[in-house]
Amino acid sequence: MPASARTPDVLVVGGGAAALAAAIDAAAAGAAVRLLDAAPPALLGGNTRHSRNFRYTHDAPTRWTPDAYTAEELRADLLRASGGAAAPALLSALAQRSGELPGWLGAQGVALQRPAQGPLPYSRKTAFFLGGGTAAVRALADRALALGVEVTPSCGAHALVRDGRRVTAAVTALGTLSAGAFVLACGGAHADPVWLARHWGQAAAGFVNRGTPHVRGELLHWLLAAGAASAGDPAGLYLVAVDGRSPAADGGIVTRIRGMPLGLVVDRDGRRRHDEGADTASTRYSRWGQRLAAYPAQTAWLVLDAAGLRAAPAALYPPIQAASIDALAAAAGIDAAGLAATLPGYNASARPGTDPDAAAGWHTAGLDPPKSAHARPLVEPPFAAYPMRPGVTFAHHGIAVDARTRVAWADGGHLDNTFAAGMIMAANLIPRGYVSGLAVSISLVFGRIAGKEAVQAAGRIGADHGSH
């Protein structure tokens, strides 16, 4: 009988890290597994393709990560980022089981990068994929195929068929597909412009989707309408400042703009709105993403002089450059009179710290809004500008799950044989806020849990799969 004619023990919906982890662990346990991915084969992997690292706990240095990062520290980081709203049981599972990830990934053929192998930033909390997320996805997909997982691309699920608390089938473009148990790892809805506009209004038209265009929330919307319990806030988005010239979708991490402390951020009228020197940690990406959502046309420009441009982190697109501020304004589309008024006022207010050679000590005096650090005058031509817009990474919204990742129902119950993993349930842990490397860790940890739970719920291990 052709593989596609079998009724699998476990049907996994999704194609990113959570789906692949669930499929691998379910297949390794002996289950017949089929994986449906809404994306075409070249885009298998969802947003994991754009990732570069994952967060995990370790009580001592490892060959992938210096120093230690304990489970208690991870709990504290997530509770701080989420405002204390992370589900306790899920947080405990993440803190404990994330420590298994380097070993598990290595067993699946995923290579990690040692800090001495290349120019990695110091991180004791995360490990980096050798070759990035695309290489990791390819290795996980190869492992799934080697274990006999049947992968069906360009086919998502938009509804389920239920018999009480048990799901019997998924409704897809290929028809109604039955299985013994189901893992839903198909992400949220942030790639759907209609859904974004419902919660953000006209501002949503100015957002860039940093990730896959295939996360449109069809199954999430169906679940919530059918009675599933929700988690998080549908208007909560993790936004990051990206280059305004980025593609409408799938640009990934390389589209970030990171040099805000080195220059001035102005709107289309050439006016500053925020303190560019206040945010120097990695959180500046998301803080500026949220700020940009309130700018006219959701667009701003990072303006640098030649010294700032030399110090700025590498960017995907070349900056707009000109020999004078007036010429830069004309080239970038910024109001020339406004920018010409903003820059001299800023330069005149710049003051050194106790050590004039220490850039961080430079600040402004009598300027509103102030620039509290890195406030060197912008005087060295040529001048440069990067257009910026808010880039959507994910939504802080999804479905609630219990400690076994079973899909929770609004009446207090749950679906007996249907589990959720990855960003469709991540809002149980991060209904707001974020820390680097977390999405991949949530996806892998709870993908593995959901895959093993689905095997138990299917009750088909050891059966003759060819006779289904």
C-alpha cells in the first residue's frame, strides 16, 4: 500500500522546529508519522530557518557555551520578561528539559558552533547552529525522513473533526486525513494581513513580516471558534526594527537595524521622538520595533555621520549616503527643513563625559528628548541613513495547553489526543516580552514532549501500520 494511503498513528501539522522535533521523537518511539507543512519544500522549516541560536540551561561550561546558565536563572529571565505571567508547569519543563537540547540535536545530526570557530558574540545562555537555522532544519528534516516520517509539503490543515474530546481527522487541501493522535505545531496568525489589521488598524499596513508567509492562523482561528482556550493577547506582537527596504515577508534576522545609539532616529518630518542612547542592550531591537509602529507610515530613518557608519553593525542593505545633510534628506525622502533644524540643535547640545574618548559618556544638555549616551556630534561627511520599519517576528497569542501540551478547552477540559507545540502555544510562557533564543527552545522542548504524548494517546505502537 502506498505510504500516503496509510492512516498514521500521529499526524503533525507544521514544518518548523516544533513540528520536526515532534515527528522525530514520535517516529523514534515506533509510531507511523505523517507531517503536513503549508509551505513548499524549499521553505520547509518555518521561522526556524531564520534562527541562529537557542537558549538552554547548563550548570557548567560546555564546548558550545562558556560559563554556566542554571535552570533557576532561566526561570528568572522568563518571569522578568513575561511580567511573571509564564505558566509555572511549562516554565519548569522548559528550564529542566532545555538542558537536553545540545545532546538531542547532535544525535539528530544538527551541528553546533563552538565559540572559537568564528566571530560569535559572547553568550553563556545560548548555543549557535553551525550554518544557522537553515542548516539545522535540513538536518532535522533528513533525520525525520530517515525515521520514516512521511512529509507532505504545500498542505496545511484548516479544521479538525472531533468526536467529543477526541479528534479523529484534520481537514486539509488534500481532503480529510485521519490519525490516532495529532500534534499542532503550525504557528500563530501574524502572517495574515487581515488578522493584523483587525487588531492594529491601518498601522498594520506598514509592518514587515520577518518570517515565513505561511503562518496565517487558519487552524488557530478554527480552534478558538470551536471552543479552545486562548493564551496571550492577539494585539501583542514582537516587533523588531528592520530595514524599510526589506521584502514583505521572509527577510529574516539579517534585515535588522542595530546602530541606533550611534546616530539619530528621525521621522519623515526630520524630528526626533525618543532617546537613542537609552537602549544599548539587545532589547533595543524590540523597543524600537514597538516605537516605529507609532510613527507616521510606520517609517523612520537612522541618520549617521561617517564615524557612526564605521562603528555601526553590518547591515543587509547599503545605507543611503550623501555629502551633506540637505542632500541626504532629499535622497532619503526626509523633510529637509526639519532635518536641517534637528541636527544643529542636537550637535550644539552634545556634551562629553568625564572621559571625552569614551563614546558612552557623551550626552546632551537641554535637548528634548535627550540623548543620554553615545551623543557624539554628527559632523563628519558623508552622512548616511537607513530607512526603518517595524518587523513582525511572532504574535504573543495562541492556544492554551496543559502540562502535557494537550490543547485546553475553554470549559476547563482538554482534547484527549491532540497536542500543541511551538509558537501556537508559546504565549503560555511569553504572553509578553522575549529573551534571545527562546522561540527555538520552546519549539524543540515542547515539540518533543508533544510527540511523545501523541504516541501514548494514539495507542498504536507495535501495530502493523501497513494494514491501516
